[in-house]
Amino acid sequence: MKNLLVFICSVMLLICLFIPVYANTDYLIDNADLLTEAEEEELEAKLSEASDRLNADIVILTEEYISTDAESYADDYFDYNGYGLDGLILLVDMGGRNWHISTCGVCVDGFEGDGFDYVSENIVDDLQEENYSKCFNTFADRSDEVISLIREGKSFKAPFEFFTTLLICLVIGFVIALIVSLIMKAKLKSVHSKSEAADYLRNGSLNITVARDIFLYRQVTRTQKAESSSSSHTSSSGRSHGGGGGKF
């Protein structure tokens, strides 16, 4: 009987050793049912392909309602559902109208600043307009771009949209200022300058009865209080996360 028990345990151990361990392959979890079946299949395939190629999980999670804050929920979902060390997750909470992106591993530093702004740029507008498929596909595509640069050892730099916008504003401002100046110039009448200030006064039009000193200006020096700009934090699992979010 003892030998039979040892044999059974040995067989079970061998079976366990040869069973492959699968990671979580659900990269799209649409619990709020925001997408059609066709949209889900297409987006799941995109997320799965990018995650495998980049060795970093790109996950999208929608919920009808969550009972905790979006940051903690997103962090814990990524940590406790079989995803890898590197990646990010977009959480959309329809009940509280919250969205949050949680980054992990190499994506914490890689998505700070320009990277995070680039990925999250149109999320609020698309969610408000109920363009859910567009929102999630943009998130997936842009996350792919940023992580690809991270894997190449490069840092993401925002496109030159800022400088283009600045140039357009300067041109518009110059044109408006030119038009206003031409209009004002057309209204001016030809005059000759006077050598003394008294020449500009009418006789008897100025009678000073009271004189006093009035301080017109004062100088105030203020020192701005230093604030922390770091968005990284530690989740309940002890892993480091970054990211951010807001309302829609």
C-alpha cells in the first residue's frame, strides 16, 4: 500500500512538471460591455500581438462600477491577474466616470512626461463622446510606439506639435496686431510736437489746491513652495507603479 501511494505521488509530480504554465492572455476585459463582439476580437488580437512582440503586457479593463479608487484597482488588477513584470493597463470605470493608466516595470519611467501625455492625449474626449473603440485602439497603438522605443533603449519625445502650434499662434497674433495698428494709424491726425509740457495745457484749466505724496508701486518677493512631481507609487503587492488618470 505504501509503495502504491509513493507511485501515485510520483506520477502526479511528473504530470505537474510537464504541464506548461500559462500567463494571463486576456488583454481586453470589457466587463462594462462597451464594445461589440467584432470590436473585441479585433482589439484583443492587436493587444495580444503587441504584448507578445514587446514582451510587455498592454491591457484594457472596463468596469461598470468599482468600490475603491481607480489607481489602487488598476494596480492590483495588473499585479494579481498573471501579467508580467513590464506593461501597463488602462482602466475605465463607468460608474464613477474615472479612467486611470497604471504602468509597471520599465514602463514606469518610460511613460513619464511626454510618453504618458502622448498615450492619454485623447482619452477623455473619446470617452465623453462614447467613441470607445477609437479610444482603446489609439491607446493600444500609442502604447506600442512608446514601448518599442523603450525596448530600443530610447526615450520618447513628443512630436513637434507644440512648436507648430506656437508658430501658428505667433503668425495669427502678428496679423491681428498689424490690422489693429493700421486701423489706429488711419484714425490719427497730423500734429506737431511741443517743446514744453506747459504748451499742451489750456490757460486756467489746471488749478492745484491739494498736494500730497502717493506711493504708486511696491515690490513683493515670493518664494514658490517646492512640490513633488513624481507619479510613482507602491501597490499593495509591493510592486512599483506609475501613471495617472482623471474624470471623463
